[in-house]
Amino acid sequence: MGSPWRATGARILGLLLVAALLGWASGQVFLVLFITTLVMLGWHLRQLYRLEYQLRAGSDFQRPELGGVWGEVYHHLFQLNKRNRQREHKLINALKQFQEAATAVPDATVVLNEADEVVWCNEASERLLGLYSPQDLGERIVSLVRHPLLVRFLNKWPQGGSVEFPSPVNADLLLSARIIPYGQGQRLLLATDTSRVHRLEQIRRDFVANVSHELRTPLTVINGYLEALLDSEDTYPSQWRQPLRTMHQQCNRMLHIIEDLLMLSRLETQAGRQHHRPVAVAALLATIVEDAATLSGERAHEIRLEVDSTLWIRGCEQELRSAFSNLVFNAVRYTPDKGRIIIRWFEDERGIHLEVEDNGEGIPLQHIPRLTERFYRVDRGRQRESGGTGLGLAIVKHVMNRHNGQLRITSQVGVGSIFACDFPAQQRVEAGLSAAARVKQ
């Protein structure tokens, strides 16, 4: 037992002993002991009341000058209160630093609770989202920022996704918003001004489209003269024949690149899902296979077509032709002579699929995520020899995005590759209805 308890016990025994002696002297031992016990109990109850009052009041803890057990109790409580206050000051300082840092962030930062009510927002939220603190605190974010895209995004909340919508304060500003979950049911809404990035992207698209359009005319003229010269072999020396053929080949390649760039520009600038009509994909693939056989020529590829002729989808036939032909022609270019190419068009429980399978060289795994980038080449030398532009898969990706689908690539080096276009089942239309719709149009 510690010294405070020994001192307190000794004090109580001493008082009881004195009380017993006084009671013996007066002949009232039990009465005096009873009164003494009541006095000690009252004193302890008074100390307990003072302690409970200070704890309940929550004010600065006052430590009375007491000895024994009560002195130790007040001492430990005083030290505990001191540590709590120090910890509280540290938390307040940390919170102030966080708020200062969040306020300095140029992005709109909004803290939401489980009910999507605004708990806190920084100064950028006023400039980008029109939120004001403290007036808007406690209000639901969908009542303050009512754009349907943001409302739909908050309701679905795909973790890791984002949504773009115009600023409710300035329609010229385009915002990109995302949600970050943290704590117990709380979420952080971050909205970034992406207007400058979109303007730069628009400038890039306009530049590519304008340059491609301007280059197409002179290249067409040059190509025409080269074809005329090649058809008139008697008008030039024989040693010019090979240079003219090389010039004609490279001119055609440049024209193909320009056509692909113009196609990409149209896909990027036109609104999605325009002129979507029922498309007979089986018939479309049959014509593409005929062109692929012509492209194959003396290389004698085995091109097999496995299609469901009753399977029609709703889409843009021109865009689908461009996407499918890019996949089939790529398979012809990169499959060795007398190789096998299988084109499948079918439906299963996962949706509708076009698969182009070949037994070519295959693609190393590290290159697959970047295949849809513009001008990305696994092998630059092989790309030039095959006549590819490096834009075909980028076109396919854009077309699939405009048809609510996705491009799927699987490949194994030395075995071959499968390039698949996956469409949602909702894209299907009945063949009979499709024919009727085409007649009406």
C-alpha cells in the first residue's frame, strides 16, 4: 500500500482513538465514536462533491491543498486534465493547419456526411461551386449544386470514377469532380477546373484536323502525278522507276495517315450516338473479309468467317465498318504468310462480341495497355513495312466508346492475338424489325 493510503489510515485510526478516549472519559464512548464517524464521513462527502462539481462544470480544474488519498486523487486528475488540454491544443493547431492547407488548395474541397450534407468547404468552393460558409453548412449538396450529371454521380458513386459538368457559377468553366471516402461514412468531394486542359485539347484537335485537311489536297495532287508517271514508263529513264514507286508508296501511306487523323477528329468532335440505326453486321463483315482477302494477296492467309447472320445491332454503320476493318486488316498485316485469321460475330450471356483471332507473332504483355495510343508502335520497323499508320486501334477505341462498348485485347507471344469488340446486350435489335426500320428510312 502506498504512503498516502498509510497516512490516511493512520489519521482515521488516530481520530477514532482520540474519540474513544474522550468518550471513555465522558462515559459516552459509542456516542462520541458515532459523532466522530459522521464528521469524517461528512468531510469525505464534501470532498467528493467538490470533485464531482468540477468534473461536471468542465472548467479549469482547481487543485485544493489536501494531503493523503484526496491529495493524490486531485494531483492525478490535475495531471490528466493538463495532458488532455495539451492534446486538445495540438489537435486544434493541427485542424487549423489542415483548414489553412485546404483553403490554399485551388480545387473546390467539400466535406460531406452520410446524408450528403455539407460539413465544411474551402474558399475555392465559393468560386467554382457557389458554396458559402457558414450559410450552406448542413444543406444537402444536391440542393446547392443541381446539375443532373453531378446528382447522378453522387447517387451512383462509382468509387474511383469522376464526372465532368459546367460550373454553376460560371458556365465557361468545366469542372471534373471525384469522391474520396474517409472516416465513418464521410466523403470528400473534390472539383477541379479543367477548362484550360479542355481548351488546349480543343486547340490540338482543331490543329490536327486543319493540318490534315490542308495536307490532303497537295498530297492527292502529288500522288496523281506519280501514278501518271508510273503508268507512262516510256517517258522517263528506267533508273527512275524504283524511286518513283517508293515515292508513290510513301505518298499513299501519308494519305492513309491523314484519312485516319480526319476520322479521329470527326469521332472526337461529333456528339456521341448520332445517326445510330440497325446494322447488319454479318453482311458488313462479309464485305470486309473480301477486302482483307485482296489485301492478303499472294500471302495466302486462311480467313475464316463465323457469324450469326440474325444478330443485328444499333449503331453507326460507317464507324463500325472503320473499326472492324482496322482490326481485320491489322490481323492480315501482322500475321505471317499462310497464317490463320478467324472472325467471329456472336452473342452470349455477357453481351455481343466481335472477335478477330490470328496466329501471328503475338504482342508482349507490357505493350498491350498502350496499343490504343496514337502512333504507338510495338516494333517501329515492322509498322512501317506493313503500311500501318499507328492510328487504327485509337479509332477502334473511340468507336467503341461511342457505342457503349469496349475494346478487349489478349495476346501471347508465339501463339497469336485476339482483338475483341464487346457490346452491351441492349445494343441488339431484331433482324426483322431492323429491315422494316431501314425501309421506312
